[in-house]
Amino acid sequence: MWIERLARDIGALGQNEGTTLERALDQMSRAAALGVPGCSAALVVVWREVEGPDGSVRHVVADYGASHADLSTALEHQYTSDQGPTVEAVREMHQVRVGDVLREHRWPRYTSMAVQCGDRSSVTVPSEGPGDERVLTFGVHSSRADAFDEDVVVPLTALLAEHAAAALHNVGRQADAARETAHMRRAMSARTVIDQAKGIIMHARGCDADAAFAALREVAQRNRKKVVDVARDLLAENTGPQQRMRRPGADGR
């Protein structure tokens, strides 16, 4: 069935290796705008909780994807005025439906902006990511009043929000794994450089590894540099033909 297929397509966006959060959100919003009956634009927002000095908690936008630029403008107005279906959905953590914004009295400061942006009717659903501190809101919007068949679109939007939240959780896990891998590679590279520099010092001074590392550390502290940077400098000074050994601490360094 097309509903399940659309939900699977949105959920699969988080499985692609190398997909960024921004790209996944943009693809989700475009898929919803094209696939949901009556929808002319879609907005997917990732929020994170921030605790204030008084202990109160508010939600701030971490990232979002909008299928159309007008919805980005509308979201910015909602966020700054703290009025509108998207901010209410995340603040109250419940589904927000709008049949016609011109008949709405909940957000007086949003009405004129919504009309300008072509946001006449909408369905917005919040969803918490599994094992995640973030919250996602999934909104389908239309430039026509009463554009959505609630019996179809409301449960569909809830299903899409659930699949989107799971997909974005996967994107976050992949990003964490990529950062951890990059960190390990940098650490291994630094260790190799330091070991090579220690070898140069051990050969020149006839000392052991501990004494060689102590010499590197002493120069680093004196020059307010990282040990690995001192090691790289030493390797550079002793690389290539006719290079002489320059001991750490020579030339005042």
C-alpha cells in the first residue's frame, strides 16, 4: 500500500551511509510534500531541550528541513513569536490540526504571516526519537483551507513522524560513529608521530623512551605547544638528505 511505502521510503533515508542530518530532513520534507494527499509543502524540525537558569525547560531548533522556502519563513516567525502550530506541537507534545488558519484564534500573531506564506491548513505531529533527547515535529501543510482528509492524513502524518524520528536516530548514530573513527585515526596518527620523534631523540641521546618523551613534553610546555606538534617539528627538521639532528631545547626551543 502506498502509505506503508511512503513511510518506508522516509525511514530508509536514515540508512544511507554518509547522509547528513540536514540532507535527510530536506529529503523527508520533499517526500512528504509529494506523497501526502492534499499536501503542498512539508516541514520537519528537530528540537532539543535546553534547561534555563530557573530550571525551566524550553525547546530550541537543532535543524530542520522545509520543502518550500515559505515554510522556512513561517517557522522563523513561529519560533521568534512563540506562536503557531509547529511550536505548539513541540511545546505541548501533542498533535496540532489546523483546518483554516483564518478561522484560528490560538495564534493571533501568526495568522497574517501564515497567509503570506500560503500556510492555510496543516497537520503537525511531534515524535520523540528512540533513545534520543531530541524531539521531532513532522508537519504537512497546504495553501488551501480544509485540504486534508483527517481520517487519512492524521494517522499518516503520525506514521511518517515515527519513521522519520527513527531514521534521524540512525543518522545521529552514524555521525557519532564517524566522529569516533576520525578521533581514533587522529589519535593513532599522533601516536605514530610521537613514537618516531622519540626514536630520533633516543638515537641522538642514547636515552630510553621515557626520557625521550620527557624531553618532548618539556619543550611543549616551555613553548605552550602540544607534544604532537613538537614531535612533528622535530620530524620535519630531521627529514630529507643532509639533515642534522636538532635536539629539543636547542635554539631556545
